[in-house]
Amino acid sequence: MSHPPIIDAGPGLNFFSINKERLLIGVLGHLSAPETVQKEVFRKSRQEERFRAAAVVWRKLTPTWMQVLSDDQTPELAAVIHRITRQPMEQRLKRPKDLGEAMVIAHAVVAAEAGEAVTILIDDGLGARTATAEIRRLRRLHVSGRTVGSIRLVSTLTVLELAAGGQHIPDKSTMRTIYARLRSLDDGLPPIEETNLLGTAYWS
């Protein structure tokens, strides 16, 4: 059984702000996100003009294409948050820094521990490292005989690689244009020449 891919605020803000929600859904399918991520997207959309379109797109996608996951405390969610942040969930919820990605990972782990296959979209380095540690933990549980699902970690670059040569990014020129727009919103993305996005593997 698979769970709708869970997205972090950063990639959501970037793709939705340039109205590339169809590209994102075309690659990942129906999406989901924790309430914390939705709040962050709405807040940044209000505060910064460059992200203004993101909240409009988000509301348009909900609930048909975007499922908002409740962040209400459950024993399972609280246990994961405590393990990955070393803080009680009630206390961690009061500290907004990096909270969205922690909730993305926690929801994914709870779903995976229930046997589901989950994809998560995170660009942040610390979040990716935490997610990778949880992926390894799930693999160890599987090897030990536990019936668990899995987590697949993808990034903005992964999404663009999967879309290369398809309907939404048919050629290198389109890739360059879309990437430049994304990078104007996110200086954490490297120059396109430092990625594999223009490599021959994606363009025949």
C-alpha cells in the first residue's frame, strides 16, 4: 500500500509560486503535507511577494490533489518526533524552525511503520540527513523480521530529472527556464551546470 507523497514547505513554495503544480503532480501524483507545512506556505505567501501565488495554488489543489495531514498528537507521531528531535512533541511544536520537515518525516515514518510505502520531498540538508537515518532504521527493522513499509527521499532535482524529456519539460531550453525560475526563489539550489539536468541521460 502506498501513501500520497508528503512534501515539505520549501519545494511546495517553489513549484507552486511559479505555477508548476502540474509538473509536480505529474511526477509524484496526488500530494499530501502536514498542517505545519500548510501554515508555513500560507505564512510565507502572505509575507513575501515572490511566494504570493503559492497559497492560491495550494487552496486550488485542496482537497482533491492535496491532502492535509493532521498534526494532532498521537502516540505514534509523538514517539517519532521525540526520537528524531530529542524533544517531546508538545515542546517541539512550539519551536517553528525546521518544524515542517520534522513533521514531514514523522508522518512518513508513522505511515511506513504501518506498512505503507511513502515518498517524501525535502530539499533541506538536515532534513534529508534525518530522513536518510530513518530510511536506514526501517531497513534494519525489515531485515530483523518486522513487517514495515518504506520511505523514498526525493528532492527538487529528483523531480526535475524524472520530468526531463516528458510533457512538462520536453527540452533543455524548457529545463533551463524552469530551473532559473526555481533558483530565483531558492538560493540553495546549485547552478544548473553543477547538476545532471542537462546530461545526455535525459535528452536523446
